[in-house]
Amino acid sequence: MGAKFSGEQQPAFRLSDFPSEPRQMLPPILGYEKEPLVSLEEAIHPLISLVPEVERMAWTVKQKHFNEEHGLTENEAASILLYTMEWEPRHNSFYIILNNTLQEANRQLLKPWFLYLRLIMTSLAKLTSDSNRLTVYRGVKLDLSAQYEKGSTVTWWGFSSCTTSIDVLSNKQYLGQSGTRTLFNIDCSSAKSIKQYSLFPEDEEVLLPPARQFHVIDSLNAGNGLHIINLKEIKPKFPLINPVPSPLKLPKCNNPNLQKHIDAMCLDQVILTFKHTLPQQSCHSRSNFYQS
């Protein structure tokens, strides 16, 4: 039986999914940033045997029209949308399998994901934040207070879906307003709003990249089964995940015809520099440059 797609009428369970994060330090995530930028179809090709229905779901997200407000390519925008897609059975959903792999100590298991990681991390790098720091929320219907002692440092190795709206988490489909619950109040610097690239825009979703480290400011028992944990994102001494290369920024002008010439001249200069830096690689055309 094929996967059943979870459409927009269903809640985005990512906001209240909280996989068991490893307590020990894992090896850093290295190497993916050296992969080329490819189409979404190429990026998920190594994952066909790992993620059921991934080809169908990648095709589905590519049918959506994306605006170019943030300068994301169609493939970059689609990589975020694919991450937000959920299907039945839920344990076969793309984001669950990806995050489980990110939390594995054996980094060899992550290699089939490198092309996709390169694509989505490039997408997130292009998205701008409204401020240097942002307060976001995440929750789970469990008591996790014992795992987050005041003054300790914790690492979330997977992508973490959060929201900027506390009202969203108050919905009974997520935390609700009764029972055992843990609410994370997170002061962070790396979260990016993906509202425009999510199947659930009403959830005001923001995404924390993998391998984020946090200082536990305090842990409070608010009563009625609710535990509130205040976290502050911190910068480790060495990166736990390598960043993607900074995107090329070309000068802009108001004349479209002149802009074409500027873009062409800048690109030719980049190709020339690329030839001198890596003489063993062929760069006979601009198409080769993009494929290298």
C-alpha cells in the first residue's frame, strides 16, 4: 500500500515531536558542504532505498509555485517544503528518518543525505531573520525536566521545528492546556522562518538547523502538569556542523538590460578565478561551472 499524504487539514506534528536526543557528544557533521548544489530530484536519489515514497513526495512538492522573495531557487524552496511534508505511516516521513540519522553516532550513515543537506542548508542560509535573536517555542506531552538541569549545556543534533506563536502550541493537537507537558522557551540566533515554504503556514513555523547547542537558563514547574524550560542558544568553541559556502552576491541596478551584462561579466570573472584555482577541472562553459 502506498503512503497516505497528510494534507493541510492535519496538524504539523513536527512542533510536538521530540525524539530522544543522544546525551553524549557526537562527531561533528562534516563533508556535506563540499557537495555540489543539484536539483531536488538528484539530491533525493541516494535516499530512494532509505525513505519510502520519497520520489513521489519530491515530485509533489515541485508542483507548487514558489515566489522568489528570498532569492531561493525552485529546488531550494522545494527542499524545505519536502522537509515539512508528513505522510502515513508517520515513521516513514522524510523529516523523521533524516533526524534519526542526524542523531546517530555513526556519521557514515549520513553520507546518502549529503546532497540533500547541502540543498536545504543553502536554502536556510539565504533566509533572513527579522532580528539577531528570536524567541521561539517548542513543546512535547512529556516531562523532560530531569534531562534539562539548570546551568547544563545540551545539543540538539536534528533539525528542530519550533513556532513563534505560543497560541499554536496551546492547541490541543499539540501541547493543549492540561496533562503532562514540557514547553521550551528558546532564545536563539539561528532559527529561520519557513512559513512561506511549509505545508502548514498557519503554524508560524521556524526551523533550527541541526547541531545547535543551548545553555539551560532555568527549569520551572508551572503547575497543572506543565514544565517550562528556558534555553539560550550558544556558540560552541568549534562548529558542530560545517556551514555551507556563502552564496555569490552580484551587484544590482535598476536597468534590466544592463543587469544582464553585469551578471554575465561577474560570472565570467568567477569562472576565470575558478580556472586558476582548480586548473585540473574543466570550465569551458557557464553550464559546466554550475555543474561542477
